[in-house]
Amino acid sequence: MNMIFTRRSIRSFNDTPVEAEKLDRILRAGMQAPSAHNKQPWQFLVVRNEETREFLSHVTPYTSHIAKAPVCIVVLGEMSAERIKEFIQQDLSACTQNILLQTAEEGLGGLWMGLYPDESRVQKVKEYFNLPDDIIPFCLISIGHSDRKNEFVDRYAASKIHYEKY
Ligand SMILES: Cc1cc2nc3c(=O)[nH]c(=O)nc-3n(C[C@H](O)[C@H](O)[C@H](O)COP(=O)(O)O)c2cc1C
């Protein structure tokens, strides 16, 4: 069964550091995502620093475990790269999902935490990193080794599929 089916949100990590070559493949996977007009409007801030992770763990009530994750990727959006600005969320979501799937493929645990379009979350992160006006922090992804495994849960629902007519 491939990683699309077994990937899960992992929120607890052990102390094993994330290997540089795994992180490299994870970022490459993010950049392979499809994007509107092939604009690839993503950038990444890779955070291992403890103090910075501590800050990120307080950005929302749902990010506390970042303090204990060895790596956190801040997925950034480059607004001026988009021909049609409204596509930014779709492009960055495709990129984020690729990152999560490669993370699982590498035998690691990962978690997507939303920032954009919540104004207060976006502002906090923009100010902390002194991001240019054009760059938006889209989401946070914590990554690490975990004793919890990625595992399949069946979400198939025939009732959600409509053939030919609604
Ligand atoms: C846009 C988005 C934002 C999310 N934000 C958070 C978050 O802030 N904190 C968190 O613990 N999980 C967050 N999640 C993870 C979801 O809770 C999780 O994907 C969902 O419960 C399904 O579980 P699974 O990922 O294990 O399949 C987010 C997921 C998405 C797609």
C-alpha cells in the first residue's frame, strides 16, 4: 500500500535527528508539485533552532508539539510569482501534501499546521522572521522520527461519489 493511504498526522517525536539527505529529498518533493501556470510560488524556511521552534509552538493553540519536533518547515508563498493570486492556496497545498507524502516515504512522521489565511497567525510569523511584504507564511510542517507509525485508516465513502449527475 503506498504512502497516500498510510500517511497520518504524527504529533510526537523522539530525539533522533532528521538526516540531511532525507530533508533534502522532502524539500525536492515539495518543489515537484503541480502549480497554476507552473509558477512554483513556494519558498521554504527550514528551522532546527530550538528557540525558533519554541516561538512557532506558540503561534496557534494547535502547534505546541513543534517545540519537541527536530525540524519545522515554514512553507512560504511568493505572491508576486502568481499570475492569478487566488491560486496561491491550491499551489501551496499541493506542495505541502507532497512534502508530507515524502516524509512518510522516508520513514518519518509529519504534521501540517495551518497559518494562512488567519491574519493574526500570518502577522506573528511575518514579524518574527521579518518577511518581505510579498512573502506569506502559509503553513508549518513538523517533521521527525517517531515511535508512532503511519498507518492506514479506511475513509472510502461510496456516498461521496457522483457519476454523471449529482
Ligand atoms: C489545512 C490543515 C490545517 C491543519 N492544522 C492543524 C493544526 O494546526 N494542528 C494539528 O494538530 N493538526 C492540524 N492538521 C491536521 C489534521 O488535523 C489531520 O490531517 C486530520 O485530523 C486527519 O488526520 P490524518 O492526517 O492523520 O489523516 C491540519 C490539516 C490541514 C489539511
